[in-house]
Amino acid sequence: MITLHNIINGEIAPAADGTAAATLPFFDPTTGAQLGTAPDSDADTVDRAFQAAHTAFQSYKRTTPAERQAMMLKLADLIEANVDRLLDAEVACTGKPRPGTREVEILRGADQLRFFAGACRVVSGTAQTEYVRGFSSTVRREPLGVVAQITPWNYPFMMAIWKIGPALAAGNTLVLKPADTTPWSTLVLGELAQEAYPAGVVNIICGGRGTGAAMVDHEIPEMVSITGSTRAGAQVMSAASKTLKDVHLELGGKAPAIVFADTDIDLAAREIALGAFFNAGQDCTAVTRVLVEEPIHQEFGAALAAAAAALQVGGDAADLGPLNSAAQLDRVEGFMSRLPANAKILAGGKRMGAGYYFEPTVIDGVFQADEVVCEEIFGPVVTVQPFRNEAEAVELANGTKYALASSVWSNNHGIVTRVSNELDFGSVWINCHQVIPAEAPHGGFKHSGTGKDLSVFGLEDYTRIKSVTTSHR
């Protein structure tokens, strides 16, 4: 059994008084067996972490962009040097296939830090300007201060990188809490960060909902940044309003893929299947709704079902692993048990084997108002609906409360231009899905959140604007 501890003020920290603290178990989702325990941090522990971050901010906020760049590049190097250790921790808690996790999440995380290390040296305010005769005005970008960050269980390491990268590059200090089911890789990242940053700049504390609530309620942080469900985001926004904290929310999604009749059916079906079922569909940008032009509706549904059935589930060479927890498996099975009579399962639809595995599932015959179409499932389930024309395709695509990501599949330039311009989503991909470079902003509208991850826009979200006016006298 593995016993994990918080990292506060540069130290691996058991309970403050040395007594046994409350803990939460975490499990191997491939078997359901318990792996170990991590702290269930109380309000006093949360306060210690924020006090450490506040003290560290007094000096860290004065570091130059070049100094912050050097620290972040060192952390990126440490990630690459410890890739196997990070990979072991990530895979143990998630059950993900090792090769893809190594390249797409761990090593790409190092690259994303290198992006922010460079970006922090080009963020600037406006040049000094005389807007009023006899006075010069400057606009400065400054760090917010201490930031509270809460990451999800679907990409524990990568989402931690997306949080700490822009925050540290902008000159903030932070307290980060990983999800209670996936704490291990984030704590390894926290240990590595102590080698690159002064004590108190990066603090990692574990816990459940009570810990998260204590972080949001604490008076020190200037911002709360969370990646999670829309329900969790709404709760954080409501709680943060009591102390007028900024909020940075990356929340749920119900991404449509709009497939026009001129598309290469087999190629698009294979690509959309990967976009739907990667990480067992536990991805807020995953394809969850496939909207198909009527002339190819049945043919494409069959091709998508075949592509889903061909995917390998489980094992290091798998296309997808298990769901993250017994609770998430129960959630997905609940959607299947409530399917309306009009729904027709073309592939999958059942749990499989030991652990938390669920078959890649394709469902046809659904209507726009059906629960499986409207609500985020966060599992390997995708629906298929026909459309008659561009206008109906856009109406169906925009017809949910989520607005994070979407894709359009057509070889007609006019179609993809018109449709992509009308889609109400933060990201639109053309003839591809889930291509997310560090340089591109990631984030949605409406129930999918506020603010952006990655890119210079993500970095700017962790700054505040100050106007300074100087008299010529």
C-alpha cells in the first residue's frame, strides 16, 4: 500500500502535530484493488498551504521573466528525466495505455511548460503614452497573487501542467489539489517542482470535496481555477462570489462532429471513433454526438460502429483503458439503463471484464431531447443523428447547453467555412478532432466555462491590469 503526503512550503508534510490525519483511499481502475491512501486535508492544512504560498509570493512576484523562464525550463527537464516515474504513477491511478500516456500527456506536458517559459518573456503592457497633455500613462500586467487550483481525474498530470504553467509564468504562487481518485502523479510533479522553485511557490494538497470547499472559501487566494464538471464549476463560482475571487473554469462538453455527405466515410469513421473513445471518452472535448447528413446516415452509422468494435480495450497496447472509478462506471451504466425505446445500440453498450471497463458504444435513433444526447456522460458513448441541411446541422450542434469543442467533416471549403463560423464553441476543428497545441487557446462558452487554458490567452488570464499615470512635473 502506498502512503502519500501533502507538499507544503517545500516539504513533504504529514499532519502538523504528527498525529494520524484523515485519509482517502485511491484505487487501480483496471482491477478495482486499492493502491494506497492520500491525505484528506482539513481547513488547518489548507490554511498552512495558503500561508506558505502567500509568504513565497512576496519574493516570487519580483522575479524577472528570465528568472521564471529558467525555473520552468528546469522543471520541464526534470519531467523528462523522471518520465518513467511519472508514467508509473499516472497509469496506476488511471489504467491508461502506457505508450500514449507517455507521449501525449507526460512528455507533452514538458513541452507545454517550455511554451509558457517562452511566453512569459513576451507578455507586456502598452508602451508609455501621453493620453493627457503633461502626463504619461503606462498599462502594466502583474501577477494576481496566490492562486487556488483544482484538477480533475481524467488527465491528472496534464491538467496540473495546464494549471501551474501559466500561473507560475505570470509570477503567481499556488496551492493545487488533485482529484481524490488520482493524486499520485501530481504529488510526484510537486516533488520535482521543489527542485526548480523556492519553497512555498508550489504547494500540493490532497483531499475530497471538503478540502476543495475550504480552498475556495479561504481569504488568501485571488483566483480559483478548476477543471471539472459544470456542476462543480457552478458551486465554485457561487462560493467564490462571497469573497469576490476571480474564477477560471474549464467545465463540461458535449462535442458534436458534423459529417457531410462528401466525406470519406471510412476514414472519418475511424478518426471520429478515436476522437470519441480516446481515454474511454473521459474527455470534455471528446466527440459525443455525431451529426450525419441524411444520404449517408445509415452507412456512416454502420462504419462508426465497426470502427468502435475494432478498438482494443485494456492493456498497454490498447486504444482505451477503463473508466476511472466504480462511481463513473455506475454513471455510464445508468445512462444505458435509461435509454428511450427509440434508441438503437449499434455497438457496445455493456461493461466488460473485471475492473471498470466499458465497451465503446454507438447509439443511433436518438432525438435531440433525449438524455443521452443532452447530458454529459463522460464515458465511451457516442450518439448518431441525421440532418437534412447546413442550417439543421448547426441548429442540432448548438442545441445543448455546452459550448466547448466541435468538428466539421467535409471536403467543401464553402461548407466548412460557413458552418464553422456559425458553431457556438470555443474550439472548432476541420476534418480532425482534438488537435490541441500549446499555442492555441482551449476553453469554451456557456456551461463549458470561462477563461482559456494554454496559449498566451491562458497566461494573460493569470494576470491583472494596472494603469499607472505619471505627471511630467
